[in-house]
Amino acid sequence: MKKETWRELTIGTINLNAGNSVVNLTGTWRSGRKPEFRPEHCIHCFFCWLYCPHFAIKVEGEKIAGINYDYCTGCGLCAEECPTKEKAIVMVPEEIKLAERRK
Amino acid sequence: MKTLKPLNGNQSIAEAARQIDPDVIAAYPITPSTAVVETIAQFKADGLITGEFVCPESEHSAMSVCIGAAAAGGRVMTATSSQGLALMWEMLYIAAGLRLPIVAAIANRALSAPINIHGDHSDTMGARDSGWIQIYSENCQEAYDNFIQAFRIAEHPDVRTPVLVGFDGFIISHSTEIVEVEDDEEVRQFVGEYLPLYPLLDTSRRFTVGPIDFTDYYFEHKRNQIEGIENSPRIIEQVGQEFGQRFGRYYGFIDAYRLEDAELAIVVMGSAAGTCKDAIDELREEGLKIGLLKPRVFRPFPHEIIAKALKDKLAVAVLDRSSSPGAFGAPLFNEIRSALYDYEKRPKIINYIYGLGGRDIKIEHFKEAAQNLVKIATTGRIDSYVGYLNLRE
């Protein structure tokens, strides 16, 4: 993508292309661990969805449907906030595959 | 119709604020600018202004409110001094970076430590690289006039840069003068309607204000910001002329007093320029060809105008009401010496630091500087580049 020169930029850091973060795959920041969704324990309270800083909780219909790993940074907030006795989201180790990440 | 009113500097600013009636005024009172905020609060209580008056928990928050309100699309002002301006520091850069035309009245005051409430320019000089336009006033009338012009300058589409108007703490802020106060309607017409470019309250467009920039965009955005203040000299000039045409008091970048035929010159900014004019008159009577140059605008620095006015002098003393510890002289001296570098014929130039913490500067001190200039002009020798006036040695 061609980057604008300083003259082409909108005044005052205004970014008219709102929502452009969709191209920034924050999932590439994840290192060493990732959340794993265990639907059998999920009560669909949406706490994980509410707390996730990167909108990485997938929703289908009106139910939690898993994790979008393109944007999940592996921060663990969802697992921390999950209120069920048997957690519906648990953090598990993740092997980093640099070659895949660079794709 | 214009009226003559006895006002001190703070009241002059408050009077201008009442006439302009900005959408949002956010300020945290601090000596010596307290009365600006206090008087505006009274105006609000009396129903004389319609704008929102916000009194947050600190100056940092006051400037944050200004930034939010300006980003929302409002015409916004604040007032502060010294530590208050220092506490606003990080927000000053954000206001400038976001190109929000906020106007701030600064009753100039010394910075701690030691704690001191009196006038010097340390506070605004500390903000000199924040990206704000800086205009300094010599008296209450200038404070009033500069404050009105500041909105026009800040809000011009080619500028869109915050402006601060400095007026010396106590010497101007608390001294009463007869001020020509213009007609409310005339002032409103002069300032005109403010049209924000990207108001956040306009929900018909989607955009982001203040996103993060990494190494690939920060530099371009900063260069884009610099363009605003680079565009401002033309607008400052134009606004000063228009102000003169409407109200009879013309403004430019500098004020020259008996400078044209002078061989020696003193440069001084703010209230001390008034005393200096008296000193110049006395020295002229004693036969010395000396004049005064008073810069009105410090940012953008009018380097060409000042250099042209000084280049043919024999010797020049630049007086700074702030210090820049460890630097080669204080800010005004740095700028002026640098501005003269490209001229083959240029004066000998020295720096005096004066008036820190409100220390008086009297006619005799200007004369002391003048005597040194005579010596330098005669011998061509400078004993010391940086001196101190009215300091116990």
C-alpha cells in the first residue's frame, strides 16, 4: 500500500479511513500462549466478549462461538473473567511458528 | 462604540472572553491568572456568557477538557500561569499535534523552585517547542487586543494551531490601566463564526482523532503539523492589520521605538519594554543613538524582520526574562543571534538575563546595559556574552 506524503495527510492526525485496524492482525503479537474455547462449559454470559480488548471473541447468532486468532493477542483477560466453575476459556501453551506468522 | 474602562490585565482578558463568549472555558485558577478565571466564573453566574464553564481538578485536566471540547468542534479557551502551564505540558503538545485552535491566556510567572508567584517568562519559554504560537503583551491594552486576535489566528484554516497570549504576572495582570474596550458586537464580528474542520460531534462522517503512529507515519504527521505554524506569519500580519483598520490599533511582529537611526539597540519583550522606552528617551537626551526592539511574537519567530531591523546596528543587548541553564544565553538571545548569522555586516550582540521571579528592572538597569553597549561598540571587545541585570553579585 502506498503511504501518503506529509502533504497528503489530513490535518491534525485525523484518519478518515475509520475502521482500518481490521488490516492490522494483532494476533501476530501473541507469544507462547493462546485461549482455548471449551463450549461444553460456556453459559454465554458474554463476559469474555465484553472484556476482550481486540474484539477477538467470535459470536454466532447470540452465542459465543470461539476465538478469532487473527486478532487475539493472548492477553488472557477472557480466561480470567470467565465466571463458570469449569472455565469455558483456558489459556494453553502455543508454539510460535515464525514462518506461518510472516505469511 | 468603544468605552474606556479601568481594567487590570486579568480583567482585560476576562472582558475579551466575555465578548468572544467561547463554547467552552476550562481552567484551574492559579496566581497570578486567578482573576481571569474568577471573573469569567462571575460572568457565567451573572448570565453574561453562554459558554460552558468547566473547573476541573488540575491544569492537566483543564487542558484535557480544552482538547476534548476543541476536538468536539467547540471554540475553546483557558487561562493559567507558571506551575499550571508546566502541569499542562504533555497536553500542550497534544493540542498542537491535533491542530486544535485553543487559545490560552498566560499571566507569566516564575517556575519553582524556589517557589515564587511573580512575573517572569520561564513558564511560556518552557513551552516554546510545544508547537503553540506565542504572543507577548506589553500592557493591559495589548493583552486585550492580542487575546482577541489570537482566536482569528488560531482558527484560520491554514493555521489551526493553538495560541498562547502572555502578559507579565502582577506587572500586567494586577496593574490597572485605562483600556479601550471595543463594542461587544464589533468584537464578535471581528472574531467571526468558528467553523471546525472535523468536529467529533458531526456523526455523519466516520473518522479517528489522534490514532497511534509508528515509525512509518509519525514523522509525516509532525511535518504536517509544522506547516500550520509555518503558515501563520501571513495570517498574524493580516489579522493585525485588520484589527488596526477596525479598531485603530495596528499590530505586527515587532514594535520598534526610536530604532531607525539608532547605532545601539536593546531588545526586550513584555512589560519591561514600557520602562525601556523611558530609558531610551533619557539616553537619547544624553546624546546616545539608541533604540528599542520589542518582539511581539516569539513563535513563529520573526527572524527575518528582526534581523533586518538589527543588522546595521553596532551593538545589541538582548534581554531575556528567563534563563536556559547550560545553554549559550537565554532563548530570545539564541534566536536573535542565530537570525543574524547570515548577514555579513552584523552587530556585536550580548545577552542579559533580568527580572527573574519578578525582580524589578528600572531605567538605571537599561542604562547599565546601554553603557556596556557603548563600550563594546567603541572597543569591539565583549568581556562577557551573558550578564545579569539587577542581581546582587
